[in-house]
Amino acid sequence: MIFSTPFSMPLARKVARAAQTAVGRAEFRNFADGERYVRISSNVRGRSVAALGSTPPPAENWIDLLFLIRALKENGARRVTAVLPYLGYARQDHVERRGEFVALRLAADLIAAAGADRVILVDPHPSGASRFFRLPATAATALPLLCAALPSAREALVVAPDRGAAARAREAAGLLGARQVVIFRKFRPRPNEVRLLPSAAIPGAKSAVIIDDMIDTGGTVIAAVKRLRAAGIRDIKVASTHPVLSRNAIRRIRAAGANQIVVADTIGLRAGRLPKNVRVVTVGALIAKFL
Ligand code: R5P
């Protein structure tokens, strides 16, 4: 049986369908002051269940998932698998400047403290996020699904917009049957601002596919699109698992010159928010395989 936070319910239904199991009943409410209340109304005693919830801001998505895990455990679930299709609050994953702390470690500890027995992530940032958990944790990847949605990219240049995306870009090139991979180098003068360092000559190509784990403000992808256009490439596609999409990212990425964007449904997208050349692939069946 699969339980979900309200935020991730559309994806939980797809996972349940693919896993041929039921969606369990859990009530989520607010107290008058906004505090969360969670109650399990399906019988979970002695059962192995999944608690699914992506955790982008607001932080209530984290509260909902933690409360759900603990509520399942305290109501007698034998085993709770925490499924985080998008692991939010994971970008502070190392200490760079004095005074910082590793928020990802706290997030991982909270999942364990809530009572989960096992964790499933999808394309977490950082890719080694599983190691932060004191529980068995597995990272699935949506990359094959994203690549399958990009027909005939064999001749395309596969582009990592920063070094963090290099391994994914190489893997994508293998999946697409593409031969050329380019890795850009990025730096951030300030949080949420992006500059690309000068790169070696970009090999001649008619098309390019930019691969990244998430699109937040779109700054990273836009910088890469601009660099590719300056090199004369006009057919530019973007494939990224998590559509965080702040600051009108999709509109700005298209305006920069990308003509197709493929993302996964790890974070709910508001209806009517997406233009035609944005495709959303589902990770429902992928997650079901790991349950
Ligand atoms: C960073 O290392 C990530 O892989 C993404 O490149 C980044 O978070 C995307 O953020 P934005 O869309 O705001 O540039």
C-alpha cells in the first residue's frame, strides 16, 4: 500500500497503478494557526508500506512526509519505505564557507528519526545523496525515460552545463547513441546567478541536448543555451529530471532559444503552466520497480 503527502498525490496514484497496489487513506489538515495534522485511516498494522512525498519548498512538504512516516510507524506498519521523488533541501550538501552546515545530512537524519526503514530517491542532488542516509537508500534515475522522449538525438552534441552534470551527460550520450559530449564549467558569483567559464572549442553540430538534474531558476540551462547558440547551434533541447521552475524558468529558457524541454513528474506542475514544447514523462513505473 502506498501513502502520499497531498503535494505528491498525483504521482503516488501513478506509482500505485504501476505497482498494482492501493493508495492508502491519510488525512492531512491544518490547525487554525497553520500547524499540520496527519491521521492514517487505513489499517497498516503488520504491513509493509511506502510513504511518498517530494520535498521542495514550502518546508511543509517536509513536515508532511515526516509526519506521514511517523504516523504509519506508530499505527503499526511493519516496514516503511520513504520515497522522495524529489529530495528538496539537498543543495547545501557540503561546507564551502565557514559558518555553513550540511543541510542534506539533517534532512537524511530526519527521515531516519521519523521511523523509515528504507529510502528511495530519484536523481538526487548530489548524485551521491544516498550515502548521507543511515538507512539503506537507493537512487533511481529517470535519465533513460528522459532520453527516450528525445527521438533521433544521435547526431546531437550532449552538453553538461556544469561539471556536476558531467556523469549524467555521459550516461545520456550512451543512451541516445550520441558520440560527442561537451562539459561546460560554471561558477556562481552569487546564489542563483550563473556564469560559464570560457570553454574549449565547441564541436560543430546541428543540434544539442543539455542534460541536468534540475531546472530551478533556469540560469544554468540558459547560460548553456546562449553558449551553444553563440557557437551556431540552433536546435537545442533540454532534458532535466526535476522541474523546480522558479522565476518563470520555462518561459525564459524558451526565450533564450531552447526548442524542446523534457522533464519528469517528480514535482507537481500546475495545470496550464506548460507550453506545447514541454514534455513531462512519468516516473511512476520507475518508482514502482523499486518498491
Ligand atoms: C546545480 O549544480 C544543479 O545541478 C543545477 O544545475 C542547478 O541547481 C540549476 O539551478 P538553476 O536552474 O537555478 O541554474
